[in-house]
Amino acid sequence: MNFVKFILSLSLTILVCSAFVSTISPETGGEKNRSFLLRDEGLSQLSYTNLADPSKNWYQPIPKGRDLQLVGQGKVMIGTENGYEERLITTGEKVGELTKFPKTIAARRLRNGNTMLVGLDWENEKGIVLLEVDEVGSIQHKIVYPDFKYARLLRETPEGNFLITANDLVIEGDRAGKIVWKAKIGGRENPHAWQAIRLPDGKTVVAGGYGGSLQFFNAKSTLVKAFCGPEEKRGNFYSGLQIMKNGNFVVANWQGHGPDQGNEGTQLLEFSKEGKLVWSWKQDPSKFSSIQGVIVLDDLDIEKLHIENEYGVLMPK
């Protein structure tokens, strides 16, 4: 590493650590009437939790995969290793699937109603490969970003570009295959970016995986702030992320692979815009292992497709 790169890396680490120290705060409140969908990677499970009425809770085994999304008509879509499944939010019952694309990494329904599948070294291409498919699985468009060796989740920006997390990078690519922006996350060794959402004024928030933090970058790819929970609820691996209507951030705090992680950590955390922990939810270890994805359903209309708007908030299309 040359001197300039060393200084940049050191500055990034100091800024992240400084942000951690300045924003640590005890839990200050709670939401007793919440309901949410959870994807448990450790158990390969999708579940619904209703804090006000636990009799409505359900737990369903699902295939391996990543991400979840409200896609309308009372359904949630989950990415699988062969495409995706659609399941009823009321029961978890599977009501649709696409299985034509082995080695799918993630799936995301777009504003136009098609679904974007994410793969790596896939479909006779090298690098990150995006396949836009229609409702019967016919390929409508292919996008290739050849210079990358890793991919996780995808989000569509308000401008129609795509934010993709790629190990220690988050990239923004257009439909022509051009990279128009990227940033490198920091924190701990092997931070492993999981999900990115575009915010107003060109800022981007990234759930930093093993970085154990939410990291915020401006349009010039500069880290401008970062925060995590208080030490007793410090992030292990920040994964699925949702921005609430009030601007707060809810993030899943994944604890590790396998079925025996339920006693580890507090796996749902909510931060204010200032980085204070304002709500958390401790999972029942007899029902959960390691939560990777979350959708808080407060005020969301499950009959409509939801996409992040210009503020990064899930809104009906």
C-alpha cells in the first residue's frame, strides 16, 4: 500500500471509530404495536411477528437466498438460489415462484413490474450480471459490470440506476453497464457491505456487514458519518436495512450461520437520524437463529408493490 492509500485508509478508520464513540446511546423507547416480516438465514425461515397479537405469528421454512420485498396483492417476494418465490403475508404460504435461473444471488422487483436478478460470473458473462425478467421469466434486458468479483443486494435508485453491494464496495451502475459512482466502506477487517439505499442530496447509506455499522457517503464517495449501537448491543453484522417514514433506520443484526445463534445478540435495532438507538427487539431463541432481513410493516399497504422513494423510504409504486 502506498503512502497516499495508507493515509486514506487510516482516515476512514478514524472517522468510523470516532462516529461510533460520539453516537453511542442507550435504548430510549419502544413500539408495542409493531408487526414485521423477518428472514432468518440461520434457519432458512421466513416469519411474521405481530407484537400486539402474537396469535397471528407464523414461521415457514424457505429455500436459501437473500432479500425480501412487498410486491403487492398481499404478497412478499424472497430471493432464492434459483430465482424467487412469492408468499402470502397472512400465512407464509407459497403462491408463486421462478426457478429457471440457478446461482441467483438476489432478486428485486422493479418499478416497471419486471424483476431484476443478480448473479456473478453468470449467464456466460464475467463479473456482476443483472437479468431483468418478466413475470414468466423471459429475459428482457441484461446488464454486465465486468470488473467485480462479488455481489450481494441490489436497489433501484429514483433515477433508474442500480446500487449493488460488492464486498467492501458499493457501486452504482446504469442500464448501459457503466459504473457512475462507487464508494469503499470501512470499519473492522473485512467489513462486507450488505445493502445500500440512496438518500436525498446524493448521499448513500450502507449496512456495513462485519463493519458493524451504518455508513453514510456523499456524492463524492466520502464517508461523512457512521454509527452503531451501544456496546452491549454492538453490531455483529449489519444486513437488511429499512428507512422508516420518520427517517429512522431499522437494521437486522445477523449473528452467524447455522441454527444455533438465537441466543446471540439483539437482532433488530432502530436508530434515529442522529445515530441514537431508540428501539430494539430481542428474538426468542426457540423461534429464531440469525435474522438477515427485515420489513417493518407499520403503515405499509401490503396490497401494493413497495420501492424506496427519493428519501429511501419504502413507498407504494
